[in-house]
Amino acid sequence: MQVMGVGEAGSATVLPIGYPPPVNSASTSYFSARPQHSSTRQYLVFVSAETRPALACCTCCTGTMHTVVQHNEWVAIKLPTESVRIVQVVPNILPEQQELDTISLGKYGSFPSNLIIDRPYHFTYEVLDKRDGETFNRLRVVPASEIHADVLAEEDGAHSSSSSIIPQDDDPDIEAVGGETEDSGSAADNIIAVRDGADYTLVDRTSGDVLARSGRDAIDAQARQLLTHEEIEALKKQQDTDAGKAIITRLMLSHTGLADKTSFSLAKYKILKTRKYLRRFSVAPLYPSTLGQWILEEKEASKVLEMRQEMLALLGCWANVHFAGRREEEQTRLVPRDGRPAVGDVAALGGRWLVVDDTGGLVVAAMAERMGILHHTPAEQGSEAGHGTVPTTTTTTTTTTAPQRPSRTYRDDFEIDLASSNSITLIHPASQPNLALLRYWNFDIASPHAGAQAQSHPLFRHLHPVSWLQLLDPASDTTYTTLPADVPEETVLSWKSNRRGNHHRKRRRWARTRFVVDQARAGGFAGLVVATTMDPISVVRHALPLLAGGSPVAVYSATIEPLTQLADCFSIARRAAWSSNPPAETEGMTPEEVERWPGSEDFPVNPTLLLGCSVQTSRAKRWQVLPGRTHPLMMGRGGADGFLFTAWRAVPAEGKVAARGKFKRRKTEV
């Protein structure tokens, strides 16, 4: 492998434990990739002697947590057909595993998952043919000079030859090809350029001899025969296809009308054959936009309300979702048990956003990514794995000192450490929110107390779910009102472990619910994001009083009709009618009570609470750009376009507003 981004460039081979070391391992040494950071996941890394100082022990030390593939992480694999596969990289841990955990790419083959762990993202790999005596495919890192060889050849005006590459005798699991070697030749020998006077060559992989060469003027007689369907299927079944490049070259050579094609037609023909036969792929991080597009195209689009990437991005932009910072004074706080609110001063709370999400967690994931709380940070990942507290074992000739288990600390059940800034408060209609899509980022909202790994996730502290019942009428919610009874410590210690655990769990759940509900009802949110199938008027009616002045509001709907009705509630005509003749029900109310007024038939919502209301949509289309043939591509999916309602929270002025000053009446000519 070519090491990139960690020290100086070098070469290393990563194998799961149980793999034999390289044949030429005289000048290499091996060590555990992360033995001190995890007791359950170990890999063997064979490092050349000259590159050993350039490697760090792990991503915790290099700060490359989101630049390399981690174990048990979900990634997006991009195939030559421009389709995406969402897979989880499960490592092969035990050496006695006979059947390796492989990642299947369909017709492009499969490979062991360990071959891409701790590798940088956005690398392009090539699935090599199986070697004799091996049951798995190895990978080769495709250099950028080979990926963009056609463009380079057109720009430089160099002649091109075959796309076949002569490999070296001792290939590691992942081979990096860069620069010129004696066997492979220059970069121009590994490409098929689409230009006038192009030259195509078929090279034997074992001997390196040129078997056939085609040109505009003459085509070798041995390569003029057209390949039948049976011959193509026979080529695909061969083990020595050079990752599909041999099949592509034979197809190009057997095409008798190749000389009659234009540059555009020749490029299109080559792209079609490359997507069909070339076994290449690239690994990219799993972003919420990528997951949403994959669900739209491959899964059920109605589960995410047919929300496209453009709408998902506009929701975050118009709601001004961003990293709001972390307050240094945020420490564990004790929830009072005497009925007092858990949150006293709203001004002490930081940037918080109010969310209504019916997309299964896609909107929450996109917002968490903008706020920097979707992924584990290097510090959190290191603390989770025990970074800095490595138990050591000292071995002598007579005794062995076992590592001591660190002492466990206990805290009060009513003591919580939830974040009061840079957080998301999610309003949901059921007992538990539907955030199933967050599992792609290793967070399970259904059981956040399932272990230390779930509690170490940033969303455990920064995501606060609250139901509509708890928000509007908390006295009717038994979880909020029922305080677990205080039991003497001696009695608790006499119980069995299961009963004792349930007792402490109920007390901690009450403290967490109490804090989340009191914080949500205190208001002062920095923005509102809504993507739901419910009536947006009813949602906005109860959510607007919780926003701070000047906060943005963004509401998504797959159709435009609900948003036009919502925009009509804040029209200029309704606002003028409210100012001149307010409803009789609001007389004698305080400004806070007027904001929470339930509405009437003429005024469903207080029209003075929002300003700058607008409804918009946006859709990016792909175009084919050619002289005289420019048109949008007609291969896009149908469905709803999606619309967005945007506005800003206004604080109505108390009393009547009167204009003052000296005004001069201008003379008008009749």
C-alpha cells in the first residue's frame, strides 16, 4: 500500500491475523495495528524497515478519524455504473475464521473487508483475479495517472496503447502503482485515449509480448474477428482477465467499425464497456445526503418524504444550522426533586434547534453533521477505547503481574451530563422517536443506555427527544410526573442485581426526562426545522412561542398545498387585519399568552409572529453539453419536487405603533 497523509510516503501491507507473512519478509517487521487501544480487534501490519518511523500507532494519534475507513463503520462504495452500495465494514478478528467476512460487489466480485480498513477514503481500487491456491480476491490501488489517462493523453497529444498492466511477481494484498517501472512502462502505455489516430494494443500479461495492435489505417488480421456472445462469456469465466481490462481490449480490437466512430462516439463506447466489465470501485464516507439519495433510488422513497439532496441542503441553510460551540461551564448538574424546573435561566443555554422529523432520522443526521455531533471525535474514540490507560503486563522468569482493573466511580442517579448548547431537541408523536437511519452512524435511539459505546456517542448528550404530550401537557405524562421512591441504601443493597439495576435505571430515566422536557418548555431555540406529514399549521402554532427573536424557520413538504396554506396565515392582509382589529379573545392577555393563543377560524396562527414568509423549490438537473446537442438528461427519477417554507421569528411590539415627525406636503401638478 502507498501510505498517504501520515509522515512520508512508504509502503506497507495490512493482513488479518492468521494470514501468512509476505514471502520477501526479510527486511520487514510486524506489530499489532492497535493492540493498546482495543482488546478485541487486532491486525498484523507488515511494514518496511525504511517506512516504520513514518507510521503512527492509530488514527487517534494522527487526527485522521474521518479520513480513513474504521472497523464496523458504514461506507458508500461507488461502482463504475455510478450506483452506490451502502455496506458495513466488519473486520475479520479471529485467526481461526475459515470463511472471511467479504464485501460483495455483485458482478464485479468480492474481497475481504480487512483490505480497506485503515485505508484512506476516496481511493480507487481494482479487484484483481484470484491467485492460485487462494479463495479471495486481492485489491490494487489505481493511481490517478491511470484513472485520468485519457484526459492526459488528449491534453499532451501522446499516443496511447493498451489499458492492460503487467503486474509484478510479488503483489501484496493492495498494490499501489505509481510512476514508471521497467515492466509496466510509461503511463501512456496503460490508457486508451479517444482522439484521432488512436492506437490500441493487446499485451500478454505473462510474457509482455504484443499480441495485437490496431490502428486507423490497418488492423491486425489476428484481431479482426468479431467476438460472439459465447466468446465474451468464456472470457468472463477466465481467471486471467486483468480485472476486466483484457475483455475491454478484445472488444475494442474486434470492432471493425472503430475507425468510423467520432471522438464522442468512441468515448461513449469505451465508457459503456468500462462500466460493464472493469472491476473498479471507490470508497467514500457515508454522508446523510448520500444515504438519502440511495434511499430515493434503491429503497422506498416515501420513508424520507421523497426529500432530495437539494431540499436537505436548503433545510440546513435556511435554518442556519451550524456548530454553536461548547460551553466550558457545562458540567454534571443535579435535577431537583422538589418540583422546581430543571432549567432556570434560559439565557444560560447555548445554540439549540427545535426539530420535527418524520424522515426516519435523515434530517436529524444532516443537522448533526453540520453541528459536528454526528461522528465520534478522535478524543472521544480514544477515551472509549481506553486511550492513555493502557494496562501493561510485566513478564519475568518467575512471576507475571496482571493488569489492575481501574476503580469504578458511582454517581447520583439524579445527576445528568446532557449538553445545554449545540443540541437538537426532537419533537415526536410516539413514545419513542423513529430514528432508524441513525444506525448507519452507530447510534441506536431505542436503547441509548445499552452500553458504554452508545453513551460515548455525541448524540447521546446532544440529542434530546421529547414527545408532543410532554411538551404541551407534561402533567399527563407518567414518566415526567412519577418520581421514583427513595429507598434506603441498605434495602437497595439487599435486593438482587436485576431489581437493583431496574431501580437505578428508573431514577436516571426520570432525571433525564425531567431535564429534557423542562429545557424544551423553557424556549429560546435558535431555529426551527420541520419535515413531517402532519399539518404544518398545527406544528408551527405550538413551536413558534419556543423560538427566540430573529430565529429562522424552515418547513419542508413534498407538495406545495400545505405550505401555501401556511404562508397565507402570515399574509400582509391578515397581519393588517390583526393590527387594526385584533380578535376579541386576545383582549386582556399578556404578550406571552397572545403568542400561545390557540387561534380561530380567521386567524389560525398569530400572523405577527413571522416575517419574510416565502415558498420556494430547487432542483439540480444534469445536462449533456455538445455543440448543437445540448439538452437535459432524461434519466432522472420522477416523484415530488419538494417545497420549502422559510420565514423569521418576530417579536411583536407592545402597544400601538404611531408615526411621529414633521412631514411636508408636496405640491402636485394637475
